[in-house]
Amino acid sequence: MTTVHTFRINGSDVAGTDGQSILAVATENGIDIPTMCHLDGLSDTGSCRLCVVEVAGSSKLTPACTTLVSEGMDVSTTSEQLCGYRRTIIEMLFLERNHICAVCVANNHCDLQNLAEELKLDHFELPVIAPKVGIDASHALFAIDHNRCIMCVRCVRVCDEVEGAHTWDVMGSGIGVRVVTDMGTPWGESTSCTSCGKCVQVCPTGALFEKGRSIGEGSKERRPFLPYLKNQAQEPELT
Amino acid sequence: MTKPTLATVWLDGCSGCHMSFIDMDERLLEIAERADIVYSPLVDTKVYPDHVDLCLVEGAVSSEDDLRKIKLIRERTGTLISFGDCAITANVPGMRNPIGVQPLLERAYLENVTLNPGAPTEVVPALLPMALPVHRVVKVDVFLPGCPPSADLIHQSLVDLLEGRTPDTRGARFGR
Ligand code: SF4
Ligand code: SF4
């Protein structure tokens, strides 16, 4: 039997079932929480922290995508503090690598760029780091420009959970963290990659792209509608 | 009453922001009517005036000359506006930042040349270690993102500023 939990988001009464995340219930009720690493149909990792919300009685901010609903919770999604944190997170995503929108394959088709606009970020307060970051263009069809990667790990999840290849993984930590193929071998030499292109399709930025497209063509423009993820998202919960 | 004064400055950028400024077309006449354009690549003055009310700065701060200029401009300007992505994030000029000045100069003036190899040491100003956003060097009052910001955004922002409002930069974004 499903247990229904009633609780509050931004002062409104809402209801969710056992195992639902705050984010899922908020979305059902038309309450917008900014997200980045979340993608319907993939598991949630709470890695980008953009969807952090406040839960009354807890001093910690908690990601809405990985926090399950419980009876009597009192959730706030829009405080000034939260908006400030979200802006800082976007700033850090920009500054930890090298984002130059004007010459990026994802220009105008980029979730990070959209969010910056949405949160009215018109400059960055944090210092410029400009790290030296590589590109792996060894794959015949695709390339990864780590300058544009925001470590949302959507590529890692789609490759593992949908394609079943598990080519992608995460290596290192802190500012040196990178997504890698086949435990750190060049993508072009990967024996597990099926060249399905799902990672390229789910990547929210210009990090993963198809080769042979110019910036002007906007290789991300024709991003397909990801039918395999739609099916996943609609599948009933297996318990 | 004297008109407010307006300046535009071109540091390390491609001049695209100034092209977009010119793209205001007939609205330039309206701006010229409401403000005196006292210093700009588009006018003849060689020396930055003692006091300017509004100044649009295009480009990153990349050289010792840029640095000297922007400090002087800040001292003499009421409202300083970071004009476009290069001024705001260092953008394309900032692509040299991960490379470093020495390897960059070697690549440009030694590795790829046959005639008179050697980095220039005279006339052209020395590069700073990094191309920097203007607000990392001096205080900036208003940010107009875009590569370049659209003529509409420039016009609307200038009108807002001339009428004493904080510009509404909704819809402006990096790149585009
Ligand atoms: S990935 Fe997005 S935010 Fe980063 S440079 Fe490209 S368009 Fe800009
Ligand atoms: S490559 Fe793209 S999908 Fe993968 S972690 Fe980086 S930004 Fe996310």
C-alpha cells in the first residue's frame, strides 16, 4: 500500500507518496526549483546542489532531488539565502573551468547559460582561475572539451543506466575532478563505448559534442528529445 | 542645464561592442541629443576628459596600457559600465589565460614565423599575466553582458541611465 505524506512547500499544502523526492512533488505542483544535474529518467545524485532547499528544523540546506518527502515537512524553496547560494553555485560552475559562450558549440543551447540568465547573473564576483584543461578528440564521432564540463555526471549515468555500457566514470576530486572514459584511457581507444551518442545528447553544456560541426551551426541545437529517457521516466516504480 | 557627458572606451576587445553601438542607427541621434559624446574611438578627442558622467568600457584589461587607462578612467568617471562579455568575463581575450604569456608570445612570434622572429619589446605595451575582467581591477557600476550586447540593450540601458534609473538588463546573457 502506498503511504501518502502531506507537507508544505512555500506555505502551500502538498502531498507526495513514499519514496518521492521533494523535487518531484514540487514539479507536480508547478513549483519551480532550478536544477542542473537532474534529468527525468536518470537517477539523481544531488551533485550540482542547485536545487537546494530549506527544511524547517534543519540548519543544513538539502538537495530537493535526493531528499525524500516525509509527513509534516516544511520546505522553503525561494529564500534570499537560497537564491544567493544558487547564484554562487552558477558562478563557481563557470569559473572552475573555461566558459567562453561566444565561441562555444552550445552557445544559446546551453542549460548553464540559460540558468545564468534566469538568475540574472551579469558578472562574476569570484576570481578568475583559468585552469589548463584538456580536450579529448580521439573518438571518431564525438569529442569532450573539459573546459565546458560542469561535472553534472549526466553522461556517466545515461551510459550506465540506459545504454548499459558504463564507459564514463569520475576521476579525481575537488577542482581536479574529471569525467573519464574506460578508467582514464582515451575515448577513441575505449572498448566499452558503443558510440550510441547518448552522453552527447544529455550533456547540458558544450562539453560533449559531435565532431565536424561548426560553432555557427550550433551542434546542440538539434538535440533530440531523448525518447529513451521519456520511457524510463514513465515506468512505474519497481518496489 | 548642460548635457550629461558620455564616453566609450576600447580596451582588449574586437570592437564588436562598438559596432553594436553604431547599430543603434538613428537612435544615435537621439543619444547625441541627450548627451555629449566627449571621448570615444568614434570621436577625435585624444585625452580622457577630467570628468565624464557615463562611460562604456569594451574589452578586457590585458596590457599595462589597458591597466593605466582604466585606472585613470575610473578616477574621472561617474558611472562605469562594463560593456560586453570581454569587459565582464575576459571572454575571448581570456582564452590566452590558461596558456601563460611566455608560451603565448613564443608561439606567436617565434614558432610560427620565419621573418624577424622575436617578441616585440618596444612600442606595444607588455601583456599582463592574465586578461582580466574590468571589475577585477576597478569598481564597475553596471554590467551589460552579450557578445556583443544588442543595439536595443545598449539603447535601453543608456536611456535608463540618462534618466537616472538602474538599467533593466533582462534578456541579456553571455554569448548570443
Ligand atoms: S558550455 Fe554553456 S556556459 Fe559554458 S561556454 Fe558553452 S554556452 Fe557558455
Ligand atoms: S561532460 Fe557534460 S554530461 Fe558529462 S559531466 Fe560534464 S557537463 Fe555533465
